[in-house]
Amino acid sequence: MKREMNKNRLAALALAMVLGATLLFGAVPAFAETPEPGSPDAPVGSLWQTPEPEALTPAQMATAETAAEADEGEAGLPTLYAAAEPGYIYTQLSAGQQAVYTAFAAAAQKVMEAIPSPVRIADATTYRLALGDVKLAVNAYLFDHPEVFWTGGDFTYGVENGVITMVGMTGSATKYASESAWVAEKAAFEAAAAALVEKAAVNGLEPQYAALKLHDVLCGAVTYDYASLGTKDYLPHTAYNAFIKGKAVCDGYSKGYLYLLRLCGIQASLVTSDALNHGWNIVKLGDDWYETDATWDDGGDQLKHTHYDKTTTQMNALHNGGARNTTGIDALLPLAEGTGYTYAYLQANMPTPAPTPTPAPTPTPAPAPTPTPEVGVPGFVTRLYDVCLGRTPDAAGKADWISRLQTGKATGAEAAYGFVFSKEFKGKNYCNEDYVKQLYRAFMGREYDAPGLADWVGKLEGGKTREEVFNGFSQSSEFQKISARYGITVGSPIAVPPYGTVPTGPCTVDGKPDGVTGFVTRLYSVVLGRTPDTAGLKNWTNQLWAHTASGAEVARGFVFSNEFKAKGYSDSAYVDYLYQAFMNRPADKAGKADWVSRLAGGASRETVFYGFVGSDEFTKICNSYGIVRGG
């Protein structure tokens, strides 16, 4: 038998009821176990409840780093803490909550510290987050990333001058004695997940059929962990226990299913019910969302599908009124309303796999000789051509760079600068995101991690130039190590020019318009209420690219153009337009009244214009497009 049924279940329920009467929610993880109504064969509720976090001590706060510093500080470690892109819940968070999510993702790297040091939340003083926002964001990260199983399920935070400015793991996180131990455990997790996907035989199946096969394989591989009920052990609530130990409680099942779905490119998340103390999945198939409860479908020796691909309404009824939550993270998730992919439909239409033909034996060709990789200065130059320009070196260019490096006319950083800011590289017009991805490959020898990417792109959109970000990568410990392998000295940061380099056309990767074109197009829309004409767009973008006009000067050209003045707007309407153009929002009542009063009192429209142009809001708009605001 896979599981002793009623006898063990009744004993577990009795234990859960005793513990539920003695444990307080918030001070420690809440393990109040509730028998799930109307389902005597289903496991009892066992959802992990994040305990109320403790504030950091001043000594702990003194060790805080920024997310970028934390990323660089762990340069030798693979970025296993967030190998996937931010999940669905991240996209539903506010900007401040996303900043917490990113900070906690960086903090989750600190797996070899006895007391993990915290990470600062970007722009915390701007967001002034409540503790509830921080808790929601940390839980969102853990829900989005079932592959991060070592955090202990709680967090800590730091307060400075009444503002929550940092977040981190607590001492309950798993400690690893070495980098290799961490890597090995994560590799075992990924190998176990890959084995389940392979067993499900989902290759070539459409998502709706693949999701069913993954559900069935997971239920067959995992047993409900009754022994963990009433303990303070977080691991039974993780996908790690589900995959490695074959035992988990409800959120371990749900996180395991989520991870398998993600491996197959299927969007999903977790939903919860405080009434049931229980969690399950919501899965997007086609254009619709469905709810699936793998824990309740795991009927021991008998696999069930009574809780598979249901609407929210149907699942609430199946849970006998123990409805899904409508606040917190669950409020950010859609309702499941799909009805097309029922279990009956999927069973009736499941494709029959074609027999695999036996391939004819083919002679094994002799292996081609492996070229000897270049070393020293020539190898360093060849690598720059490869990772920066995506091509083999031309003979003249390669010889020139080798000569510069060997004679000391260029350092490693200067050579890299020559490639990244070459006409050939700039001609690719990478958007901020793709520019940063290229820097990861060139200077860190790896693909980007999602929190690090978000942090660097945020710096660019916050006003940092591409040259400043280049310096951050060129001075990283990872590039130091890469350069040292070739006998290259990195040298000092490059001198940052007064104006940063910006794309001069659509991104060659995804076709996104460049920032300058986007900035000018926006002015045409919000000031003149139309799309750009070709000649006008060319004129304004060329001035910004050549730095003969600042963002403020271009904006002035629109607001005081004959076309805008001909509209004959009243003072009240004029102020409304300035709010929209320079603060990207409607006017607030008090602010508008003040500006209109100034105009009525004799202030010129130009004076009021410069009041708006000098605002922090317009500065942020300019920064987001890579534009120098000016005055």
C-alpha cells in the first residue's frame, strides 16, 4: 500500500487538533491542521504560514548590501537562487513590492553565512513599504520560485528612520558548508524534476495534455507526509521534499507541480485557502485558467481526477465551501473560469503516441579533432570578438588589439570598452534589457539572473548611463577572474563621458523602439495629440542624439510650438496638459488650483512650464527613456 488510509489519517487529525489549540499564528509557523470537509480520504490541511518576522539588530543591519553587491559578492556561485524569470505573481506586484522581491532574491544567495546578511531594498525611502507589503512580496518570491527550497520559509527585515529598508533570510535557512554542497543539492533537485518530466513522456504534446501527464506522474511519485504534521520543519512544504524524498504536504505537492509545469513552458501559480489551511494550483491552458489540487487527487493507491482542471466555483464546492482566499497573494491571481479542458475531454482526446521506429545502425564517424583553444592575449581578444560582436575576429582588428594589450597601450577594461562601444556593437541598438544581458555574457561569462537583470536595468532607467553600468561589470570580480585566466590586467574604470551612449534605432533583438524615439513620440501624443510626422520626428530625435538639445528643451519646443498655441487652451486646460506631459498623471485638485492661481496673478506660461520641467516626476520620465533632462 502506498499509504495507510483511515487509521493513520484519524491519528494525524487528532494530533493536528491538539496542536492547533496550542500554537499562536504569527509568532511561529502556524500548523493548525484542519480536516478537509467531506473528503475523508484526503490529507488534512497543512499549508505553511509565514511567521511574523523579527526586526534585524543594528549589528545585522550593518552587514547589508545592495542587490547588485550581493550578486557580485557571490560571483563564484552559479545563480541557482533565481534561475527562472520572475513568475506570474511578480508581474502583479507594485513597484515597491517588486523591489522587495528582487532584494529577497539576492538575499537568498547567502547560503554559506551562519547568520545571512540582509539586502537593501532599492528606493525603499520612496516606497515607504508597510510590513504587510514586505511579507506579501517575500511570499510572492517563494511562490514564484519553487526551486528555492532552502530559505526556511520565513524572513527578517531592517528599519531605518521608520522605513523598512532591507530584507533577508533568517537563521532557519539551510546552511551549506561549501559552494559545492549547495550546487550538488540543487543539481539533485533539478535531475529529479527532469526525471519526472521524462517519465511523463510529454514531448510533442500540447500543454493541456502535458499538464495532465505531469499531474499523474507527480501524484504517483509523492506520498503525503503525515509524520511532518505538527513539526516546525519547512522542507515538507517544498518541491525539494516532493522530488528528492517523495514525501510532502499540500504546498510541497503544489510547488512540485508548479516547477514541472514551468519546465514544460506552462504558466501556473499557487492559490491558498485559510479556511482549509490548504494550497493547490492554478494553471493557464490556452486562454483560460484552471484550478488543480494534486494533493486531494492523490488517493494513495488510487489516482483520482476529481479536483483536476476545475473552475474556481467548482473547486470551492468540491472543498465543501472552504473557499480560496480573496485577499493577499490570491487577490493578485485570476479566477479560474476555463471549462474546455475537463478530465473527461482530455481522456477522450489524448493523442496516442506513435511507435518509435528502430533506427538503422549507422557507422560512428571518427571524432573531429578538437581545436586547441587560444590562450593568453590572443585568446582574450578572440573571446571579446565572440561574446561582444558574435563573430570570429578579422585579422587586422585582432592584430591591432593584441598589440595594444601586449604593449600596455590598453588595459582589459579599455579593450572591452572598445568592443562594447564600437560602431559595430552600438549599431545593434540593444534596448536596456538586452544591453545588460550582453554585459552578463561578456563580463561574467554566464547568462543573466532575473533579480540582477532587473537591478541593472532599473539603474539605467533611473538615470545611470550605459558607460556607468559598463564600469560596474568591467570592475566585477567575475571579469577579474576571466581576465586573469588570459594574463590580462583589467585596470581602472573608463572615464564616464558627460552624455551617455543611447540606441539610435529599434532594438535588433525584439524590435522595441529606442528611448529617444519613444520620448519624442510620447510628446507628440500627450502634447499635440497626434502621431509624429516623419520630418518632425527626425528633427527632434537627431537633436537629442547629438546632445544639441536636452529633454527639457525639446519639451519646450512642443509646448510653445505654433501648433500647440493655436489650440487656444485656457489656463486651466494648459495646466492639465502640463500635468499629463511632465508628471504622467492627471492634476491633483490642490496643485492645479495653485498653478492656475499663479497664472491668474500674472505668472507667464513659460514660468509655469519650467516649474513642471524641473519636477522629480519629469526627471524620472527622462531617465526612463535615457534622456538628459537639462533645464
